[in-house]
Amino acid sequence: MNMTKAWQRLLQQEDLNFLLTNRVPRIALTRFMGWFSQIRHPWIARASIAVWRLFTDLDLSDARRQRFDSLHDCFTRELRPGARPVDLDPQVLTSPSDAIVGACGRVEKGQVYQAKGFPYSTAELFGPSQDASVFEGGSYVTLRLTSAMYHRFHAPQDLRVQHVTYLSGDTWNVNPIALRRVQRLFCRNERAVIRARLARGGHPVALVPVAAILVASIRLHFLDVLLHLRWPGPNEMPCDVAFDKGQEMGWFQHGSTIIVFTPPGFALCEGIEPGRRLRMGEPLMRLPHAAGADARPSEARAGFTSSSSSAPSIQSCA
């Protein structure tokens, strides 16, 4: 435990942290981690997890399984039933993941912030094929997943995913130290733009999972491909798949960030501010009071597939 604290204190030194996690061959290390984490051998898994604990406060007490065959299995672990209760208030948009709240507020003149004094444009984040103007004047929340957190993300409300744009990119660290030093960081990194409409009121929302160093890929259950750095972008994937509130949508292979965008009328829930720790299912935003009746999609929820395939230019959801 003393060694763990010593490593953590060392990495809290900003210059050293930035050097060790950014001034390295980021993409090469990320691809290596993608390969290494998939090695299925219990001894390698146990040794890797022991090293991981030196750098983080990894807590596996709420994991469904306590033994893992690979580092990947631990990264993408499932939780025990009931470990993350979901707020069922139909007027509440819940956090899609465990996270620490980063920059949040209003989208103004197509601009939001990754840190104080470090703006970036929603148009650049969403990519050249997507129109982000529907979120002008709306709200955004940056949710940072640390490496030790639960890495799966879930639907924040009953919704229907309509489109995914995957943009390959760099793998800068997304911790606060890097966000204060690298301009437009989220626009540079690998990311997926998930466009959806809520079943309640038909409001458009967007979830933007942003990958980072050591994040080997982004898995979306409703696509039959694995999104990873070897794809150039943008890759356009039209979708038509419904999710119930709290239903799992996918996972990161490691910790990273999800940025949530909503149109005007949504409001941040009380206490949502930078530094707040959230668990998946806790209240994040409130829907506009004029939201329509609690209408749900008439079609049955689409089935999911977890098989991977070579990268296409366009893919429909399963």
C-alpha cells in the first residue's frame, strides 16, 4: 500500500505525469496494450493487475467475477446485479458511466471547454459530416473515466440511436494535466459520435466517447465491428436501434471520456460541477418541463451482436 501511494504521489507531479503519459509513442503503446491485454493466461493477468494496482486505487469488490483470464477481462469487467441502481425518474437523464465530472455548461457560439481557457468547437469534435448546430444553446457535460473505474457505458434514457460517426485520431491522455496543456485535445483523439433521440419528447442527444492512450478500441454492442485506431475516418454508420434506460451500450478497453450533449431546455442536475464523482445511473440532467408523453418506440428492441469484422466505409446497426 505504501508503494502504491508513493507511485501515485510521483505521478501527481504535473511535468512528470505529462511526460510519461504523453511524450511517448502514444499510438504504438496503445496498439501494444490492445494486443497485450488480450493475452489469456491467468498468471499474466494476475501479474498485470498487481502492477496496475501500484498506480491506481483499483477496487474490484463490486465486480461480477473476482478472477480474470486476461487484463482485458478486468478492464471490461461486468458488475454484480444491483451494483449500479438507475434513477427511473422519466424527467432525468442519468450518467451513462462511472466518471468524474469535468468541464460542463452551455454550448455558446459553437464552442465548449475542455478546461478553463481551453475552448474547442463542437463542429470540429463532431467531424465534417455531422451538424452540431442543434445543440447550440444547449448543455454539455464532460465525464472522465479513470483507468480504475468501471469501463462500460449505458443509455442515459430510453432512446433510439440513429447514427454513429467514427473518427480515428491520436491518443493523448485525457487527464486534467493534459487538458490544461494540449489545445483541442478531444478533437484530436480517436472518438465516436453517437446521435440519438429520446423516446420521451423526441429530443436529440449526442454521446461522444473519446479514447485516450492505452485505449485499444471502443466497443458498441449495436455495431458488428470493433472501432479502433486502424480505421481512417470519418466512418459513417447509420443506425436504428432502441435502448432502455440503463441498458448497456458498449465499453472502452481502458479509461477515457464521454461528452454528453443536449439541446436547449435541458438543465444540469443539482451538484453537477467539475470534480463531482458520479456512478452510472445517477442523475445528470433534467429534461425540459414541456417534454411530451412518455412515448416509447413501437418496435421491439433490436438484438445485438458482438462479432467483429474488417472495417467498412458504411455499416448499419444489427
